[in-house]
Amino acid sequence: MIGGLRALIHPHDPADLDRAFVEEKRLHLRTGRSADFAALMPWTTFNGLLSSQRFATGQGRVVRNSQDLPADMYMVMRKADRVEPGGRKLEPAALQALCRQGVSIAFNSVNLDVPRIGALAAALERRYRVPIAVNGYATFERGNAFKPHWDSHDVLVLQIHGTKHWWCYGDHKQRHPVTSRVFDHVDELGPVEWEGTLQPGDILYVPNGDIHRTNVTQGASLHLTVALNRPRGQSFARWLAERLEEHEVGRQPIASFATPDARAHQQMDIGGLLRKVLENTSLDAFLADEDTVQQPYRPCNLGFSQDLETADWEVLPALRRHPSLPADGPADFMAGTVRVRLTAAECRVLSWLLARDGARLGDLRKEWSSLVQGGIIPVVSALADKSLVWLLPPMGD
């Protein structure tokens, strides 16, 4: 079961990735757990994501060398299809022919569509307190989706199937860029700082600004990129600006038609208010406020209740932040705009699950069946009905 960071990078210490994240240092880890990684997105799941609607809405892309191929190269318009959303249908034969020529298929935000990946993303968000999105990239012949580039966010690469060779050049061009940049020629990149071939089960952490390029040398490759979007100093400044609106000076229009002396006086007033607001808040308060606006995942768990008595299901939390839950007693809190009300038993079990990033139902039975009146199954069912957990069959089933 890959429910959180500890399970993801086993047998390595989670502190290794924590340290790399804090220090913004590239890190390559080889877990040797190809089967567990393959279960995050089997090829059957990937192929199930191929749909006309996904490509029509931009959630699916066909890419080569940082260019999206025109949709008419792999989608067709038939007279009978004109009433369908988007008006076009995916043409599998055309798409497969392009894949044999070395194009890549990119799926955006697969954490919203694949429950197991969503559960992992939620666990990583709870740990690092940053918004996360997960994209999937598949290449089927020698080639790559993108030219050399840097990203403005940190990236955690999970190699799922096949192999891919990576070259990393460091962030000597620009530290902490706010936008991505693509390079047309390798000779612009400088000396290689690290290179290696990612095997299934490998993890590569690439900090923002670290220039990199890739290539598939043979066969098909599928990897996930976990984008960690850290808030920046400018994010804090925008949050402070919102605090100014609580004061008359912050709401007052700029004196554009007044005298220079009047504008200078107004600037002094605004500066004084800025200092006052800054002195009475903190980065911790900013992060806590950011936590409160993160909407939880809202999984559906229909049709599973009859299986809970016998199957060793995985129970994975869907909250993207750690709520403040009482040690004993019921709870009533907001997760984003969603009000969550829990009984005392539900509160205790959810706290236990959050501390472990999920558990198998068998482990829940051992831990809680004698401690919760009526047994653990009704509690798990209630958490599932409230969309606070995913119920998933064991990996590989």
C-alpha cells in the first residue's frame, strides 16, 4: 500500500526527501519496488483515461518537443458526431500511429481521476502544506515530450513503467524562477550536474529552476510528475494586502488628483499601516490561513459496503490538510468550504488514519474493533459516506 511518503520511498528514510525539499537539493532514490509503483497507474488505467472528452478539454495532450500536436492529427469529425460535446472523436488508429513515431501523451491532474494517485497527493499535501497536482506522461518510442527546460515549481518524478534517461544541469541560470523556460539547444545549458536512467520504482526530486531534459531510449515509458507549488514571498505579500482592506487607510482610494503633498501624506499612512499589519501577523498565520482554504478531495465510495466485512480494503484519507481534531469527543470543522461533523468514534479513527496516511481494513479491525462500540466497519462506512476516505482494493487486485 502506497498511502503516504513513508510507504512511497521505502526502504529509504522520509527524512531524506524532507531534507532535500527544505534545502532544495536534487535527490535520486531507487526503491526497487517496481510492482508497487506499477499499481499506481497500470497500463489499463492509463488506457482508460484515453477519451475524446479529455483531449477536447485539454486534460489530455499529444506532445512532441514542447509542442502540442493539432487535434485533427488524432481526432476526427464525423457527421454523426456533430452533436457530441467538442464535435470530435478520438481516432485510436491515428493516435497509435503517432505514438510509434515518438510522440508523448500527457494527462493533466490525474490525481483528480485516479483514486490511488489522489490519495498519495493528499498525503503529500498534508506533509508539505503545498498545493499539489500530478500529471502523467507516456512515451512509446525513442523521443521526448519536452525540450530542455526548467519548471517554476518543484517536481517529484515517479517512474511507473519502462525507463527514461534524465540529464540535470542545476539552477545556475536563475534561482527560484516564477515562470517556466524552454531551451532550444543543449549547448545553452552548461555542464551536466547529474544524469541517470530512471527504472520502475525510482524517484527523482527536481527543485524549481533546475534545468533538465529527458529521453526514452527504448520501449514504452510512463512516469508521474508530482508538482509541488510552494507559496512564495509574493504570495505572503498578496495575503498581507488582503489584511489592509480591514482598515480604512487600506480601503481609501489613491489620491491621484490631489497635490503631491497629499499623496506623500497618504503614502506615509499606507506605509504605517503596512508596518502595523506586518508586525501583528506571521508566516505561520499565513500558512494556517492557506490551510483553511484547501478543498478536500470528495471521493465517492458507492457499492462497497457489502465487501467491507470480508475484503482487506485500503482506507486512505482524502483531506489535504491536517484538521485540529479533539483527542476525544465529536468534531465539527471546516475543510475548505465543506463542513465536517464527526462522532467521537469517527473522530478518533480518522485521527488514527491521518497519522498513518491510511491503513488496511484488517489493521483497523485489530486496532479498533474492541475499542469502538459496534465494531469498526460502521465507523469506516460512515467516513466513506462522508467522502473523508477512499475505499480501495489492495494494490495489484
